[in-house]
Amino acid sequence: MPDDHATIPRRKDGAAAARRARQAPFPELARGLSGLDARRSVAVLAAQWGVILGVIALAMHAGHGPLHWLAAVFAIVVVAGRQQALATLMHDAAHYRLFQNRLLNDTASDLLCALPLGLVTSRYRTTHLQHHIDPRGVSDPDWTTMQANPREWGWPKTARGRNVSLMRDALGLGILAFTQQWKAWLPQTNFFGRAVSPEPFSRATKLRIIGFYAMVLVAAFGLHLWPEILLYWLLPMATIGHLFFHIRTIAEHMACGEGSGMAYTRNVEAPLFERLLMSPLNVNHHLTHHIFPGVPWYNLAKLSRLLHADAEFAAAAYVSPNYLGRDGVLRRELTSSE
């Protein structure tokens, strides 16, 4: 691989960017952008499920032959992208940024975002908020898990190592590792137990889990939709969807220099197709989110623009132009020259 593909951070002083962001007028601007809009949350949830059900219905009624398979592939790719959007909304709910009412926040997140992805909001929240305290530090459970599993999370990699890792994701092998490494997020873990870690589910959470999977079983076997669930939901989630998730996740904190804290986080200026598939709903503004985690997804891009308009912040912040391009985070920063 050419030398210009060596691991090169886009900026060299993320700590300076974080310090600048804490200075006036940015905290006041962030407070003004932290208010919740329930109508936006309802609309975005409806939009994701509208697209998902729409493309699946299109594929199911596309007839036979090449047109059917073309529609099926289109549906799988689109659904994988919308699954990333649901994960982003679950992430906002983990910060209580979906709805002001916390019961509504967690109920909507579990039933419409987390459980369809095989996760539980409250369990994800526990480790994610710890991650925010000291990203990549010794008290960050996500970073501890990643460090213990270098095959999936040891980056930068050589070009061959990168390709092998991403191919494993595309073939569905990465999701198997994920379910072992982050099993505390899964609904079956400690459902009936009394272990301290992971913490037992509340009664309300247990009812949501039981109710959701009862509806899935009725749809799968009572309405005979199990082939569609396998093909148009589980297949994209386990393959291309996990590939999208993996790329976005390693781009959030890897190859940002040595150390821990919010300084070792980047924003990615992703083009439209990457934002539709891998980083929907402004989740590519990860540095901005770590500095101001109270700002909901629909205001993150605006806050990022305000931050990057400041010369001092822009000169110090880690930022990459895209995920997949020649000069992007995956090929330039997360792929070594060796």
C-alpha cells in the first residue's frame, strides 16, 4: 500500500478542540439546542418504519425473476441502513433525548428501536453512559471489550487484515462475535437472574420484552411471515447491517492518537450515501455528541457547523471527510502502510 495511506490523524490536538468548545458561547448555544421536540421523534420513528415496511412490501410484490431479486437486494440494503437509524434513535433514548417522559422514552425505544435489533435500551444505557465518562479509558466498558477482542476491534489494520475483518462482517460472522462480546445488552441475559451485573431488568422492561417477542412469534408463525422476517430483517441485520455498524463504530474513536477522553473522538463529514446507510440521523457528528451529549440528533449538525466555524476549534478537532473514500477514515487512517 502506498505510504500516503499510512495512519495519519486528521488533526493533532483534540483536547484543545474540547477545551475551546467548553468556552463561550458554545455551552449556551448547546443548551439552546438541547430541548426535545416530541413531534420530531414521532415523525422520525414513523419515517423509519414507513420506509422499512414500504421496501419490504415492494420486494414481496415484485413478481418473479430478475425484477424480484433486484427488489429483494434493494430492500435488504435499505433495511440495513434503516436499522442503523433505529440504533441511532436507541442511542438518543439512552441519553433520554427521544421523549421528555422517561417511561415513554424507554417504551418507544425498546419496542420500536432496541428490541427489533435484539437489544435493550436500559442495558445499553448502563455501559454507554460509563463510556461517556472517560472514552477509551480504564473505566470505559466498551473500550475494555474492544481491547480484549483485537480481531474485530484492533485497528489500524493492514489492508489485508481490514479486508478480512470486513468480509467476516458481510458474511455474518461478525454478528456472532458481537453477541458474545456485548451479551449484556441482549434481552435474554439475566432475564430471570439476580446477578448484580448485568443488572436485572425492571418489571416494565420485562413486560416490554415479553410483549414484543410474543408479537414477533404471532407474526412469524400465526401470519406465516417467518420467511420475510428471516430474509428482510435478520439477514440484513446480521450481514450488511453489521458491516455498516462496524465501520461506523471503529471510526468513532480509533486512530485518534494515544490517550483517553473526549479528545480522542472524531467527526466524519460523510457524503449523502454514507449518511443514509452507515451514519444516519447525524450520528457522524460523534465528537460534537461527546462534548455536548444533551443535544438530540436533529440539532447535532447545526451545533457542529457552529463549532467548526470557530477557527480555533476547527484547527484542533479530529475530522475525516468520509468513511470509505481514498482519503477517508477507513482507508487512510485505519489502514496501516505495513
